[in-house]
Amino acid sequence: MLPLQLDGVSIAFPNPPGPPRIILRATDLVLPAGAMVGLEGPSGAGKTSLLHALAGLEPVAAGSIRWGGENIAELDGAARAHWRRRHTGLVFQDFHLIEGLSVLDNVLLPVWFDMFRTPRALRDRAKALLVGMGLPMPLPPLAVLSRGERQRVALARAVLRQPPLLLADEPTASLDAEAAGRIGSLLVDMAANSGATLIVASHDPHLLARLPIRLRIAETRLERLA
Ligand SMILES: Nc1ncnc2c1ncn2[C@@H]1O[C@H](COP(=O)(O)OP(=O)(O)OP(=O)(O)O)[C@@H](O)[C@H]1O
């Protein structure tokens, strides 16, 4: 497991006809391997944009994002995508599940994209994860699952290959209090059990309270609170 290190990172978006609009600056930040991090800030502060940069989904305007010795910020788009598939698991507020696929195939989808097949061991692990997360068995069609159950499917997909970096963007925002509590616990427990670094952008005070390192974005600055 590796530390995550940000140096002089800035994230900007095109703002024609003017210069690019800088939405976030992060001077120096080192997160040790296995860190449990809550990322907070008002709506529009740049939390999603930062997670996307950390996942290699979007390039940064300046600076370096190092995972171990590798600077993700200097990789081209294809290399960032490759890095992302090897190192990250992503959980989103709106789950990003594919309606036409079964629950199990949704969990296995990234494997299929990578390998064009789904090895038996990963199918078995996917089933075991879904059972462990309390999904009804036999698995019903995706269409009948509740929002909390859908988020558990998305979480199983994110952790299937035990990525060392788990990134979650408001994973409890569309859930009722009970489902939110359950997803928060699963997320934290999964990361702790595998030793993964977990970074969660959230407005949910219960979830944030479970994450010992707290980051906040305020007026385009990323600052560490604890
Ligand atoms: N592709 C884009 N092009 C231009 N501006 C963008 C783009 N994506 C995001 N932004 C802007 O960047 C700022 C930060 O957006 P971001 O979604 O990262 O905020 P956030 O903190 O995640 O907000 P929320 O809590 O509402 O999800 C916003 O002003 C947004 O409009």
C-alpha cells in the first residue's frame, strides 16, 4: 500500500472568452497508506472535481499527484485510464449501474471491460460480497432493488478487485438515514479490512464523523482540518 501525495495541484475549467477558471488549489498534502479521509465543502466547492483528478478521470492544470513513485498528473488519458482500473474503486451518489444487466453482471462489468471475460474466482467473490452485504438471495432483478440495495451493488463493484484507493462521491446522499448508515459502515469496514485508502466527499455528518482525516475545500483552497 502506498501514500498519496499532492504537490501544487490546481484544477481549472475552460471559461471562454476569459482564461481558465481555477476552482481548486492544493499546495502540499500527504495521505498515508490506508488513510480514511472525509472531504467536505459547500456545493460547487470542487469536491467532485478533486475526486475525478485523484481517480485520473480528469487532468489537472498544474502540479503532481503521486501514488507511490508514479505521478498520475503527467500520464496521458489512456495511461490514466489504465492506472485507474488497476488502482481505484469508485462509488458515486447515483450508483452508475446499467439497467439492462443483472446485479451480478453489474458488479463484474469492469472486469469484463478489462479482460473480456469474468474469471470464476471473481464471479465467486462478487457473489460472496453481495451475500455479505445482505442483498436478498437469490439475487432479484436490478429493477426491483431499493436505493440502498443499489448502492450496495455499486460498492461491491468498487471493491471487487480490492483496489488500494477507494473514492466515493456523496455515496449516501440519495439514501434514507438507515440505508445511509449501512452504506457508510460498509464503506469504512471494506476499506479498513483491505487496508485501502478511502476518500469520501460528503455532506453527511454521520459519515464524515467516522473518517479520522478531514479535508475541506473553502474558497478554492484545499485545507486539512484534522
Ligand atoms: N466540466 C466542467 N466545465 C466547467 N466547469 C465545471 C465542470 N465541472 C465542474 N465545473 C465547475 O466546477 C465547480 C466545482 O464543481 P464540483 O462538481 O467539483 O463541486 P462539488 O463540491 O462536488 O459540488 P456538489 O457538492 O454540489 O456536488 C463548479 O462551479 C462547477 O460548475
